[in-house]
Amino acid sequence: MTETLVLRGGTVVDASGSRVADVVVGDDGRIAAVGEQSEKLSADRELDAGGCIVSPGFIDLHTHLREPGKEEAETIETGARGGALGGFTALVAMPNTTPPMDSVSVVQEVIALGEPALTDIIASAAITIGRAGEELAPMAELAKLGVRIFTDDGTGVQDDLLMKRALEYSVGLSPFTGGASVALAQHCEVTALSEGTYMHEGEWSSRLGIPGQPAESEELMVMRDIALAKSTGARVHFQHLSTAGSVELVRAAKAKGIPVTAEATTHHFTLTDAACASYDTVFKVHPPLRGDADVAAVKAGLADGTIDAIATDHAPHCAHDKERPFDAAPPGMIGLETALALAITELDLPIETLVGLLSWKPAKIAGIDDVHGGPIAVGRPANLTVFDPDEAWTIDSNSFASRSTNCPYEGHEVKGKVRHTVVHGEAVVIDQEAQR
Ligand code: DOR
């Protein structure tokens, strides 16, 4: 790091609250000063934060970066660039790559590829070999590499006993993590109920003649894993919760002190299954877009803390793959560059709550809160996002850094735009432009 920075004239928001302050970043990549007497604080480079929120950087608990194996759709470099433009300073890379991240060598490869990226790349790893749900991955060796989130995402662990063993095993991993705990993150979907389904089961699936996935497909696995978290004492993180029933189950589990956390994606609080009426495969996603009551429940869960984090489930797919018929097209939507704006536009939340959902709460779940998620205080690593909550813009996926354009919000008018992103003291995005 060669230059010092001052973020001038913004409102600083972290877990301790809000205040108007300038933030100086030292040439060691750490916060050097936070102060209200702007004229006294100077640096090599000044970045205007007027009218903006200066927050700890955002953490995405759920990013598909497609590397290794599907670089045509995304690479770690392009995904991280999109992430930085979206205000993220760290992305948790999902393990459904080709080959999957179920071994030391593949996880090491992802970590190495992530080194020069614009954001931190936090490797997750599979719970089971090949994400096949039959045999546990070498979790201790993977934990030694720094893995703190294990998941078979893209699919859930179907075998009850294997999931119980994985949770029991996860509790004993602290000798390999320097005492830190790990979380098992679950894509809740009972395949016996979801096989051969392509959207949510409800009025729209009947009308459209598309086989529907019932809410119970998700809820039965949420229920099982709450029971297993209770009996094992292991941490379970629920990925992309999509139904009102799931939100209620997690709310009740938390009230009983069971160690569960949960995330919701931007699409599950902004879109419903009615969007599938176009038969446009951009709206095909797992878990599927649900009904109005589910969207309302997800929003309520975000507001009352039942759901801990907003995640993107950024799932880039090539146009030629998404152009297949609805049943054959791959599920997934991109989300890194729209997450903040959708959260601001669609959720009526105080700014501190919203930033918590994007930043310090997911940082804690990912086990990276020593480096990401604030507080914005002298000596802390300078991973920061500066965003204008009021800037209006129109979503145009062709302008995004992502290699894929499977964005379901094309042409939507939103507000809230990232202005600058600072990662380990380096201004990687300045005035909405990536710097390298
Ligand atoms: O829609 C989805 N796409 N859901 C998943 O769980 C996996 C993801 C992908 O990898 O494309």
C-alpha cells in the first residue's frame, strides 16, 4: 500500500451507530483516524463521501464464482470485480465448482486464484465428497486451510445420519481452527419432494403447467437441521430461506437458544412465482421464487432479526444455457451488483439494520469478523464501503462486470449506489469505477 486515503464528509455507520465523520486510511491498510474535525484530517488522496454512508464492507455469504470449471460464465476475477462494484469486500465462494471444492488441492487453488482479486475470496468447502451426500469431505484438513463454512450448496445433505455425523464432527474442529467455530450451511431441499419440479408449487405452477416444488421440501430439512443443531450443539446456517414456514421455524428455534443462523437472498424478498408466467428462464432459481405471503415473511424475518444476513446467491450462467426450455435451463440469477439497491429500494429498514444484514452479521457467521464488518475504528483493517442511499439508477446487466447477464431486474428503477469500495486500505472502486 503506498497511499493514504481520506473518505470525506460521509455518515459513518457501524454496529455502534451513526455519526458524521471523516475516515482516514493509513498506508498500512488500517484505519488511521476517524474524526469530525474534517480540516485536520488529510491524506494523499481524498474521496468524496458527501451525502453517502461510510460502512464496513459488505460480506456475501453465498457467491458462485464458477472457477474452476465454468470460466465462461464467471471467473474469480470477474466475480470479485462485480462484488467490489456492489460494495462487497469479501465473498464466500460456494463449492459447486468443477471439480468441487471438497479437497485440499481445489480449495488451495481457489484461495490462490483469489489472492489478486479485488475483494477477499473466502473459500467454503463441501460437506461431502463430490457434494454427493455419501461420504464426509476431509473437514479437519479443510478447516486447517481456513475453511469456516462447509456446505453442499446446490443440493442439501439428504442423509439424516450423515448430516448428524457432520455436525458432531464440526464441533470438534477447534484444534484445527485456532479455537474458531465452523458452521455447516444447508441448502434445504428434500429431493424426494423436489425432483422433477422447476418452480414453486402453487396457483401459478398449476396455471402454467410447470411442475411445482412444495414449501415442505425446504421446511422439512429446516426442521430436521434445527433438531440436529439442538442435539449436537453444532452451528447450522440456513441458506436462502424462501418460505414463510421456514422463517417461522428459525424464529422459534432462535427463541429456544438453538445455535442456528439464516440468510435470505435479494430475489426471495423482491420477486414472486408470478414472474414465471413469462416462462423466462431468468426467473428459474433454487429454491424457487415463492408466493406473496412468503415474500412478506422473509421481509419480516429480515426486519426482526430472525434472518441474520442478506446474501446474493450470485449464480452466473451463460446465455446459451439459460436459453434452454424452462425445465432444462440451469437455475440461478446474478446478484452482486444489485444487492444493495434492492435492499434499499424494497426493504423499509433503518440504515443501521440494513448495513448489519449486509456487513457485520454475515462477517460473524463467516468467521471473518476480525477483518471484515467493522467497527470503523482506529487500528481496524480498512475494509469499507461508501454508498449513496438516494442515488437513483436503472438496472442494466450489460454494464455489469459479471461475465453473465442472467439478471431478473433488467430495466428496474432502483435507488442506492456504491460510490467507493476500499479493500485492505486500497480504493479498488472509486466513483463507481473499478481501479484495476
Ligand atoms: O439457483 C441456484 N443456482 N441455486 C443453487 O442452489 C445453485 C445455484 C447455481 O450454482 O447455479
